[in-house]
Amino acid sequence: MPKMKTNRGAAKRFRKNGSGGFKRAQSFRRHILTKKSTKRKRHLRAPSQIAACDVRMVKRMLPFI
């Protein structure tokens, strides 16, 4: 039986939180920032929680986290 491997792309994108869910960074903050308001960019800084229906899939990609 081969070793289980962590999906490295997923490992860079998701972090586990205390309640068993996963947090992720918000999108739309990489470029074309001049037309976005300061308030919008500030709110995009905060991490977001992934949807409950996606937790099973992320846990599968990150077996050791």
C-alpha cells in the first residue's frame, strides 16, 4: 500500500480551526485594487470559513492536518 500524500496546493490554502472546520483567504485581493474601496479591501483581509459541504473534500486532501 503506498503512502498517503497531502495535497500540497490545499495545504497552502487551508488551515484547520478549533471547531474542526477550515479557514481560507478571501479572493479578489490580488490585483486591480485601485477601483475597489478601502472598506472592501479591508473586509477581504479577514479569513473566511469554507462551506460545510466542502469540509469532507478538504479533509480528504489534508489527511494529516
